[in-house]
Amino acid sequence: MKKIISLALAIVMISLVITGCSGGNTNTSGGSGGNSSKGPIEIKIAAVGNDDHQYTVAANYFKEELEKLYDGELKIDIYSNGALGGEREAAEGVKLGTIQMTCVTSDGALPAWVPDTQILSIPYLFETKEEAYRLLDTVISEDLDPKFEAQGFKHLGFAELGFRHFTNNTKEIKTAADMKGLSIRVQEAPIWFALMNSLQCSGVPVAFNELYTALQQGMVDGQENPIGSIYSSKFNEVQKYLTLDGHTYAAGSMIMNLDFYNSLPQDLQEAIDEAAKISLARQREKIDEVENQYIEELKASGMIVTEPDKSTFVEATKDLYKLDEVKKLVDPALVEKVLNNK
């Protein structure tokens, strides 16, 4: 009997040793959203727009460039048409690590975590796209990137939506004074109301999906958006005048979950950085090219397109960033830093 008991105990001990050596833990993921050592590295990209949207274009270029640069096994899936939710949900998913990557409007959902992204809502901060690119990729990125990392995001760079412009159905706008008395649909934020006040017109918040009807029924005289949005939303059907004032430059932030990024091998991290840089440059060039085409088509449809005296708009809004309600949202020192580097 003693021999039988001794043999049984020996078998149990051997089993425990074998289990300990095998590691016991079956979870092989490498960080938040990380990959399994037994399969490809998965990168799920949320794109809130349709397949032709500016951010989807950026995502497709990124996938193409990363697959060129990285020699390992990757599985990159792009979920367009808001399949993983709107901008807020996409950004939250990246922060939580349930989504590895997205591109969303920098001063849209992201101020909830990085308030100073609202610097892009300051009017007439940039005079040209080239100036916007240079300052976004240097001064602004240098300031914002650490703030993104503090919130769990790896900020890979800025994509393009484009300059925002006014449209209306009442009169041609040649100077800032011509804006007086108009009712303009804007996003519901203090900066946008301050901008309208500076131009002596009324800012009216209207949900974007209700904007066409609001314009059609005359609930508001006009609205403001990038050319791509004006064209794709067919606002030319309900708006007669387009004013190319370029009051703000709309950019999108390409962001990745920071824990996921940090869990990757160094060569893949470097490939991601390089793929982002190349793809965003390609996206900016593509969107600029398409935008010029859209303007010509809007003209052909009967829309009156005007290049106003922009200096009058700049003068009317030059102190907006110093207003108390705006200073609560954007550090004026950051605005002045950008202005001093123009």
C-alpha cells in the first residue's frame, strides 16, 4: 500500500512540474489590442466616412504604405461608413484598445481628452495650405503629441479635410462687413459662436444630418464647411453663394492606441511612423486635387464662387483668441507660438 501511495504522489509531482514548465497562461496578446504570437499582427482601423471620404483615403494609403514597408505578417482591416461608430465612438475605441487606429477631426471629438486641439478652431490662423502643413507638422505636433500620449493615444500626424468656407443663399460676400445680419449654421461650441459674433452675424447650431433641410427651408441663411463636404452634401442645390474665405483649416488626427503601439517590435513601430508620414502627404495631395475639381463643378452648377478681401476677415477676428470664453478652451500662449512661427 505504501508503495502504491508513493507512486501516486510521484505521478502528481511530475504532472505539476510539467504544467509549470508549459507556462499555464494561454493569453499571448502583446498589450492593449496586441497581436498573438501564433497569428498575424492585427490592426483594425475605424473610418467614420464613406469609401471616398478624406479619412478613408488616408486609411487606405496608410495600409498600402505599411504593407510595403513591413516585411512581417500583418492583417489590416479598414471599417468605413461608420461601421465601428461615429467619431466619438472611434476615438473612445482607440483609447480603450478595442480599436487599434482611427482618423477623426482634430477639433471635433478629441478636445474631450486634448483640449488644445481646438487651436484649429481659431480663425485665420493659417494663410495657405503649405503654411498649415508646416506648422501642423512642427510647432503644433511638438506641443500636442505629448498631450495625446498622456491620454493613451499615439498621434501619428494630421490628415486633411481642408479649409472651411462660408456659403449662403442671400448675397455675395466680398468683405467681412457683408456677413452682417446673416444666420449661419455652426457647430455648437463657444469658439464658433465667438467667430460669428466677430463677423456681426448669428451662429445657429443645427445637426449636420438636418442641415440640408434647414438650408432648403430657410431656417438659416448659410453654413460653413470644407469644399469636400459642401460638394458631397449637394449644398449647391440650396445655396447660391460660396465665399472662399478659408476661416479655419480642418485637419484630422491619425491616432493609434499607445499601449498597442508600444507592444510592437521596434521595426514595426518605425514602419508605422514612416507609413503615416508618407500616406498623409499623399492624402493631402489627393484631397487638394479633388477639391479644385469640386470648385469647378460647383461653379458649373450655377453657384457664384467669390474670393473675398480676406484681410477684412482677419482684422475683424484678430483678437478672438484673447476672449475669456475662448481662453478657457485654448491656451493663448500656444496660439501666439503658432503666430510667431508663421
